[in-house]
Amino acid sequence: MMRIAVIGQSVFGLEVYKELRKEGHTIVGVFTIPDKDGKADPLGVEAEKDGVNVFKFPRWRLKGKGIPEVVQVYKATGAELNVMPFCSQFIPMEVIDHPAHGSIIYHPSLLPRHRGASAINWTLIHGDKKGGFTVFWADDGLDTGPILLQRECDVEPDDTVNTIYKRFLFPEGVKGTVDAVRLIAAGNAPKIIQPEEGATYEGIQKKDNAKIDWNQSAQVLHNWIRGNDKVPGAWAEVDGQKVTFYGSSLLDSGATAIGQPLEIPGASQPGLVSKAGLMLFGNDGKALLVKNLQFEDGKMIAAARYFSSGSCASVELTEEEKAFAEQMRGVWKSILTNVDAIEDSTDFFKSGAASMDVVRLVEEVKLRASGCQLQNEDVYMNTTFQDFIQMCVRKLRGEDDEEELVVDYVEKNINNMTIRMPHQLFVNGEFVDAEGGKTYKTINPTDGTAICDVSLAQSSDVDRAVAAAKEAFEEGEWGKINPRDRGRLLYKLADLMEEHQEELATIESMDSGAVYTLALKTHVGMSIQTFRYFAGWCDKIQGCTIPINQARPNRNLTFTKKEPIGVCAIVIPWNYPLMMLAWKTAACLAAGNTVVLKPAQVTPLTAMKFAELAARAGFPKGVINILPGSGALVGQRLSDHPDVRKLGFTGSTEIGKHIMKSCAVSNVKKVSLELGGKSPLIIFSDCDMDKAVRMGLSAVFFNKGENCIAAGRLFVEENIHDQYVKRVVEEVKKMKIGDPLDRSTDHGPQNHKAHLDKLVEYCQTGVREGATLVCGGKQVSRPGFFFEPTIFTDVQDHMFIAIEESFGPVMILSKFKSGDVDEVLRRANATEYGLASGVFTRDISKALYVSEKLNAGTVFVNTYNKTDVAAPFGGFKQSGFGKDLALGSV
């Protein structure tokens, strides 16, 4: 571990600082910028909370030389390394070179390209296909020091400075900077001299030089606008005033030009204001679309409203809404400290607010009105206090201009928030009752009480949903939309899910019993990652050309084209309600299909909330349909339906076989199945015992054991067996069983009563057959469906619990003879399942040999439960076929 001085500022600097502390390094000082308008930089604020020395020098140099008093204060810290994650000050070389390990700097471009302070802007302005960042060793040049580490990413066609920064440069930049420090600490950090070939330096982008030159192609115009979005903002003269353009996207050459003309001086032809935005034209006749416009007074509007920006009628506030308005007036006053009083006409930006104040204002609204989910753009578009309050009230009432969705919410105050849950079927873009108004109650496993009534879909509802999905695919907008626009919708959906992640995690925890922290990180977090991953694949699904042997004439060409197949039915389980939805739905949508999804009957609520967010993201009607209901009715009808072209199912092997038969008999529809598992985990005596204990517990008890890849059976080499059992028993007894919304809970309730009863019976069978019950094995004496984490030893191969999956928190331990690798492999493979497996050993040859011989779709080596959206997931034998995740599932 090293003594590090962090020199920089901003939230990026803050995150690097936090990660370095987590790594165990000593931060000997934080050097950041002075407070501005009484506001401290977030890096300095956090460091002061931690008791780290914080220095706020206005400058380090005077007339090109270091200020002795400043340099002396720095040197007194005894830093061994300077980390400069984002630094806007000029640091003298005597500070740069002083630490034993020197100084490293983060730069948001692939050096030597785009040296200078506006690197991200110029990456986009030049239309680079690849972007990324560099961590380099500081020298006396401008971004010219030797390269330590680089990471690159694809630049999406419509990326802006904001989107590429949030998607890659910020999160991966933080990780990369910390990785660079790891390399230095390990003595493995390279110093690669920057080549001069390909080196570029561009000046700082400022408002004065961001004016648009219209005598260029649409592609160049698009790159200029997005490369200046949001800062400094590309602008042009329109109707005698300076107008700034945001949210540019290129249009297909066949885009229909319908709208109200808008004269733009210097442009090759007038722009067109339509419902979609402002269409602009390059000198090549091709078009781009701009979503938002900002005027000189700071007011931002949707470009589609250019000719009607002042026509929105005000709404009269209720007493409750007036109270909210007064709260927000106080918030505005706390931000705009130089304003005596907040009037209705007070303008947020003209009164001195900056971009960080926008972020704060959005968060303040969330704290006071969770139902009002704002975007930063909402503030830019409603800059006066009156307009801001009117906009907030419309959102709270569900009257936002862009939202026509009618939702009958069930509201609950829980987990320090108000959650709003749709509870009806979602068919053809609308929430509707089931035929005959049929409903059922979904149960909270924490206390066994009903959460709410949920519509219970009938066969006729399935037919309506499939018809809507078919029409959307064959006749609707979805069938005509280009792949990049599909990707844009998926990205927007992922963003909305991220905005609602706490609400989604709370619903998931309440409906499925998942511990909240796990629901937030995995159930919801990986769902968001999945939609973003597949959004990026939408315009990269390609066929190929094939040479064929036709001698006369030799002018034949064969090519393949990958096309969507139509209506896809999806039937998902109850253990990861939202994540299983995401794994299957995202790939279907990315490929251009439409979806009819049946959530598990016992866990429908996050699927219903997902439907709402999908509608708000702008998915056309009929593309996504959600039908809560019974598997025997809804699942069977989907399997039999002649207009469904593919069915994806995750669940038991028994039901999977039935579905496969129905799909074959009905119309030979394609099927992918992810079924049961009895995943073996082999622990050799040469393992890292601490890791084997920790990961073995995770392999069994993760998500309360309700995990399709859970280690259903552990084989432990006999000479460490007793020690291993002792260690895992000690850890299991430390587990806190309780309310899943309690942040300190390790183990929540099982998903539903029937499953709890099966677990009790499963353990009773194990005891009857002669296995040793070391701990657990029974229901916890408290309300709800809680089951004790359980450990069995002395489990013989013929026993029921050695063969069948518990799908719960039950660890099944068996010994194997020391050194007998092939025998333990034979026993591990003696199952009809083959979903996952694992091995713990320090011997790489043994690990590779065992990995090759285990009959499973996934083999974990010295780890467990490590799934990723880019890695294919699926099984062998009666664990099913077909893959979720990764490109192969598209």
C-alpha cells in the first residue's frame, strides 16, 4: 500500500479517492480547488468528512514557477505517488517529480490523439469510431507523458459528451485509474512513450467557437452538434436570436420530411418542425433531427414545440401541491443564495445556477416527491420558478405532455419511499383488467400478508396480447423502425429503470423476499446492464456472404440475412423476477421481435412496473405485453398458440418437457429452455480454504438458495472435509435472518409458502435416509416464510437429497477419497442435470482437467455465481438448451 496525494476535483476525483481508500492506500492529502460561491468541491467535502487533510490553493505557480509556500505544504505530506484524476490547475514540475513513484493523470482520449482540455468534444466532432481514456505519467508537456494504461470503447452513432462520459469514460475511467495505481504498487506499471504519428491537439471548445457552419454534410453537422452537447453547446442564429441545439441524431436517407418550415440563415434549406423534433439538412441533402433547443435567456424547449412554446395552459394547484411548491421555493432559495426572494418569474440560470445545481435540484425533488422523476433536461426546459412548479405538478399528476399512459396504481409507503405499482394486465400499450375482472392476491413472503390484487389473465387475454404483438410486428411502427432507433429505445428504457432502481428493488424485495441490497445490485442492477448490453447489439446483427461453386456463369452471389422471427412468448420463474425478464426480453427486442411475457404468478409486480417504464420509454403499442396468471392456463395457451413463433422458458425440467411437446405439436415453434440443476462443486485439499469457504457459502445460500446455478452438492476431499464443515457451520450461524428491507439482513424469507413446505419435506427426507443434519432443516418460528440455512453431511450418492434439487438454502456435503480425481468426476457427472459446476484448487492443471470433464454449461474455477451479460448462459442434458445473454442469444 502507498501514501498517495490526490490532486484534482469533481465527482470523478471523488470516486477515484473513495476507491483508493477502499484499496487500503493512505491518502496523505487532497489538493482541490477553492470554494466557489460558498460551495465546496465534492472531492474536498468527502475528504474532510474522512478526516483527510484538504488543501484549497487558488494557484500552485506564479510566473511559471512553483509558489514556495504551496510546494512546501505539499512536500510535507510525504506522498509516494500523485494521482491526478481530474485537475484543472497547473501543477509545477517540482511537485510532479517529487514522489518516489511520480505522478499519473487521467485523460479522456486515446492519446496521442486529442490532447488538450476538450478531448471528449473533439472525439465526437471528428466522428471517431473508437473513444476511450488514457492514464499517463505526467511530464512537462501538454498530455505528452508516457502511457501507463489505455482502455477503449465504441463510440455510438448518437453519443454526446454526456452519454459517452456517463456510459464509459466516468465509470471505467475510475476503475482504470485505480487499476493503474495497482500496477504501480505491484511494480508492473509500464511507461510507453507516446508516438508522434497520429498526435493531435485541439483547442478548448468555448461558446464563441461553437457556431454551426451549415455548409457541410449532415454527418458533419451531426458530429458538430453532438460534440458540443451539452457543453459548450452548438448554436446558430434563428429568428434573430442565438439558439443552441441539443439531442442530435442522424436520419435515414429515406426519412419523410413533413412539418412546419423554419428558416435558418446559411442552411441549404429550411428546417422542419415536426412532432419528432426539428429536422435539419446538410448540403448533401441528408437530414438530422434535433430534440431540444435553448434560447439566449436560458430557456430550453422541446424542438417540436418551437412554434407553440408559450401555449401551455397553467394548472391550478391543490393545497398539497401548494405546500410542495413552497418547499421547492425554499430549495431554490438555498441554491440561489444571492437572490433576496424567489418570485414566480425568478429564472434559475439567470440567477446564477450552474450544472451541478441542476443535479442538486433534481435530487431535492426526488426527496420531497418520489413520484416526480425529473431529468436534468426538465430543469433546462423550465427555467422560471413558475414553469418549474407547473412541470413538477403535471408529472405528479401523471399529466406530463409526453405521457398519455393511464395507470391504476397501488401505492405503499415502505422502505422510506412511496412505491407505485401497476397491477393490471399490460396489453397493446394499455393497462387493462383481465376478462371478467378476475384477480388474485400476491403475497408478501416476509409476513404472509397480501400486497395487492393482481389481474389474472385468461385464455382470451392471451389471444388479445398475441394479436397485438403480431400486429405490432407485421403492420406497426416496430416492424419498420431501424435498428439504431431500436437501440435508442432500449437505452432509454435502461435509463428509466436506473432512475427507478430503488423503487424496483423495493418491489422485488417485497414481492419475492430478496434481500434489498441484493435486489438493488443483482436483481435490478444486472437487469439494467442487460438492456444496455443488448441495446448496443441492435445495429450489429449481421449476416454473411458465402462463395458458391457455380462455374457458368460465375456471377452468382449468396448471402445470409438475420431476421426477427415475430411474436416471442416468454415464461419466467419466481426466483429472479426482473432479471429473468431482462435476460430474455432484451435479446428478443434487440433482434426486432415482439414479446408476450408471463411472469411467475407469485411474483408479478416488477414485471408490471417494467411494463409502465417500457411505455414511458416510448415503445410502440403491442411490442411488449405482460400477462400475470397461472402457468396451466396462460403458459399453456402461449405454448399452443399458432401465432407465437418462439417460446423461451425458465423453470422446472418437468414443465419444460411439457412445453417442448406443446410447442412441437402446435406449430413447431422454436424453443429455448433453462431448466433444473444439481450443480456439483468440487473442493480439493489444495484449495485456498478461506476462499472455498466464502464462495462455497455463496454458491449455496446466495439469494436464499433460490438460484438455478446454486451448488446443489459439494464434494470435499476427505482430508479437509471436517475442517471445511466446521468452518461453514461457524459462518452459517452468523447469518442474520430477517426482514429483507433491513440493510443488515443476510437471509430473507423463501419466496412462497408452497416452496417453504417443500423445503421442510426435503430436509425430513434427508434425515429419514440417514444423512446427518448438522444445522437448520426447519422453518423459523416467526411470521412469514423463513427457513433456516441448512447443512447436511454424510450424504450418500443414492439418497434423494443427493439427486434432487432443493432450490433452497440447503448445503449437501459429501466426502471423496484424497487424490481420486476421476472418481469424484464420475460422481459429480452422475446426474441428469448440467447447468453449472465448480472447482476449487490451486493446481491449474487439475482445474483445467476437471473443467473439461465436468458436464455443465458453466464451470466456475475458484469462484462461483459470477455471471455477466457478455457471457453465454445455459445448460446440458435435462438442464435445457439454448443460451441466454451474450451475442448468441440475439
